[in-house]
Amino acid sequence: MASIKEIRIRIVSVTSTMKITSAMKMVSAAKLRKAQNAVQQMRPYAQKLGEIFDNISSGLDSVDDLVYARQRAIDKVAIVVVTSNGGLCGAFNTNVVKQAILLAKDKYPTQLELGNVHFYCIGKKGAEQLKSRGYNVTGTFNDLYTKLSYEKVAAVATSFMDKFVDGSYDSIDLVYNKFKNAASQALTAEQFLPVDVSSKSTGKASLSNDYIFEPSKEFIVKELIPKSLRIKFYRTLLESIASEHGARMTAMHKATDNAGAFLKQLKLDYNKARQASITNEILEIVSGANALKG
């Protein structure tokens, strides 16, 4: 058994750690409320925009003129991995990286073998993990999280859209955590480009015949696609940020609980060691008194 002094030092250390994790939990909870509100405010707009786009595009006669919807033979691929800049959020970042690697291996095995799968990382942790595993990290956008705004995100989204149009990449995918609640996130891998404008079954009858389009349906779709892509990219980051704060709050909550349980055990060990020390001292006194009597 450890000495009383060693146990006392460990008690002080664990108590200090528990205070830190408890404070981090409260900070993450406050940030989560703000991030959750941002996601909840964005979702209805993004969903309605998507419904309008799906409804209009499902009735198009031709999509040849839609540059963001052109299907090409896939040679070069970009995978955008959305993680966080900081740690202490459980398996949040590791799961996203694993999902991105799994996507590359399952969906683009030939391109991956030829070295034509390029990873772009939003967040330091994703870039660090991918580089440590030997994967090609072509670009990073870690500064997006500093005063996040739609303008900054739209500029990055536009750069990827330009890369698709000029033929730098034939397919661009997003991998991120979608926010469900404070305790859970949904790993999501979805195609960013090319846009799928084929007929979609949305569960509702198409309303395209109920409207007269001016100047034309094709023109409206051309205007909607870039806007919807930028909104989608922005929503992806909002979902990831909310998920990050939820994951960190949960991780710090568990760490605080574990520290409390460990502290309770340490105090029990300390009391046992102290009682044993007192008992030994009493025995020594009694033995010494008996020896003097003899």
C-alpha cells in the first residue's frame, strides 16, 4: 500500500483535475447552447431551400448546362474532413478520421491506390491524425473556427466549387459529425459535388407544374445550385461545432464522475493507511510500556 504522504499528494492532484474537468464541462455546456441555437435556426432554411431545389430540378429536361451537376469519370477526388482544433472531446475527431479513410477505401479504392484521393481538413486534429497515418493532406482551413461567419465559409465552399468546375476534382465529399443531441452525434459522409439533380422521391407530389417560371426553370436552378452548396457547407460546419461541444461536455462529465469515484477510493485508502499507522503507533507504545515494566 502507498504511504500516507503519497496518497495525500494523489488526492490533491485528483481534486485539482476534477475542478478543471468540471469547469470545462460548464464552459462546453454554455458554448453548446449557442451552437445548438445556430444549428436549429439554420436547419429549416437549409431544408426548405433543398426542397425547392429538388422540386424544381426534378422536372428539368436537360442538365447538361449545369456545371455543378456534370457527371464525369472519377479520376481525382477531394474529401473534406471536418474535425476540431482542440481535443478533450472523446472519440469525436478519431471517428471522423476513421470514417473518411473508410470512405476513401470503399468508394474510391482505385483512386486511393493511385494517390488521387486528396484530403482537405477543417480542424487541426483531423490533419494531425491523417498525416500520422501517412495520408495526403492537401490543404487545411483551421482559421475558419476563429469568428466563424457565413462569408468566410462561403469563400472556402466557392474554392471547392471552382476546383470541380475547372476539372481539378471529379468528386468532392464531406465527412463530419451531424448534431443529434448533447450526448450523441451522427457520423455523416455525403457527396458535395457533383450535385444530384435527378428525380428524387421526397414523399410529396411534385409541384413544378403548378408554377410559371420566369425567366426559366433552368435559370432558377442555375442560381439556386451555388447558393444551396454554400449553405450546405456552412450548415456542415455548424453541425460539427455543435457536435464538438456536445462531445466535449459529455467527455468532461464522464471525466468528472470518474475523478470523483477515484477520489472516493483514494480517501478510503488514506483513512485505512492512517488507521493502520495509528494502530502501529499504539502497539509500539504498549510494547514499550510492557518492556519497561519487565
